[in-house]
Amino acid sequence: MPLPDWSGLRLPAIAAPMFLTSGPDLVVEACNNGVVGTFPALNQRTTDGFGAWLDEIEARRAPGAAPYGVNLIVHRSNPRLAADLEVVVRRRVPLVITSLGAAREVVAEVQGYGGVVFHDVINRRHGEKAAAAGVDGLIAVAAGAGGHGGTISPFALLAELRQVFAGTLVLSGALNTGAQVAAARLMGADMGYLGTRFIATREAMVPEAQKQMILAARARDILYTPAISGVAANFLRPSIEAAGLDPDHLPPAGRMNLEKEAKAWSRVWSAGQGVGGIDDVPSVAELCERLAAEYRAAMQAAAGDPFAR
């Protein structure tokens, strides 16, 4: 399994960095309970605040905990990239997840201090570009994933990415349980990437109404559209309606703009198609314990399958 040399993992899973959702509480609880915890740098309004969060996470992580990571938006509309990257390098963040652009110089900076870079991709072409930039891992954002998801089946996407990349493959897209992480491993992924499931936890920095909307939602309530922020993503239809918009008659998509996106995502809430499998709001610690138990049970069952003999 081409995984980084990470200790502290109880199962091969990452709590995805979610805009306006992931913060120190979620990250620390995930790490301390055996799952890689991550958050977007832009969840803090300033670079100084971002650095303060990194210091807090380091101070609160238990000895032997799983590693943590941050998401950097590598896009020309992100004016903070250089400053945030400097903070990342200075604090030697173990994992950096890059999105909206694979930048060779960012990869080199992180790998220079021994860090690992994973990159979000939604198709083979993006995977080839990221591989050429030297990343350590690809996050296959397959059909049904929350946020800036893709439209390709996870079976097809994993198979094509493995043809062009020998590093770590992480699967994203409607994963809620440890059994589904095990299924991702059996499909050829090295790790699972869980986002929406962690929105419905006590530590997530979202309004209670958003968590309750996820509990009530089903896959039919998810709308894939570029109209909200300029990049296609999955959103909760009820939140679009609550924002005074008609989900079936949205205005044409504009160009990608981070300031516009920040405002939009505070009103219109993202989620993946796996919402129908979420029916509670546990603590992160409780969720991680459940995921680890489900993962072990699923892998043991797979080993005992009569067709595996």
C-alpha cells in the first residue's frame, strides 16, 4: 500500500477539509481518534489566524495521534497562497492538500521539509498534470462527492488514475462508513476521504440547521451546478431555496472568484449524495470509533468470503 509513513492511523481515512466547516476542534478530535484531520487555510480570515490554528492543533494533538493536514487553494484568485504556504513550511505541516491547480513550486516547498502533497482531481487529465507536478497522492473526487465533485464513476476514475500514477490514491464520493472505506480499498484506493459525514458532527463549525438539513436530505436533494460559485459543485437543494433562489432556474455561472464563493457557501450549503446514509450527529470521537469498528468488520468479512478462497 503506497501510503506515507504515518503512525497513529486506526483506519486509512481522511476527514476532508471543508470550507466554513472544519476547524481545530474537528481536526484534533479526528487525529486523536485515528483519522487524518484536515482543514482549509481559508477557514481562517487571515494568515496570522491560520498560523494560530496550526499552533493550537499541534498543542492539542495527543502523543501518537494521526497526522493533520491543510488545504491550499492553488488558484490565481487566492491572494493568500504565498503567505499561507510560508506558514505551512515554517510549521512543517505533515500533509498539504492542493485544489484548483497543481503547482510544482508548491509541491517542491512542501516536499523540501519532508511533507506530503495530495491533489484533488476529477478526471484523468487532471491526474496526469498533478503527477507531472510531482505530487505524492491523488484524491479521486468521484461522482456524488460534496463540494467541487466530479461526475465520473469511482470504479472508472480509480482505474484510469492508477494507469498514470503509482503514488497514493484516495477516494472521495459519498463515503459515510468504515465498510465503505474498506470497499474503497478493495476497489484499488489506498485511503477513503470523508466529507459530508463529518459535517454532521458536534465539532463541525456549521449552524445546527445545516446539520439537520443533512439528516433530512436524500440523494435527490443534491444539485450539481456551477451557478453558485463558478465551479461545478454539489449543493443541498433546500438551502438553495432558503437563499431565495430557484434550483431549477439558476443564473448562468460566472467565473471562479474566492470572495464570491465565500459569500455564496455561507448561504448555500454543500453536501454529497451520501446524505441519505446519515441519520445522527455524533461527536467526532464517536464517529471515528464507529468507522474503525466498521472497517475492521468489513475487512474480516471480505477475508472470509467463500469466493476469496
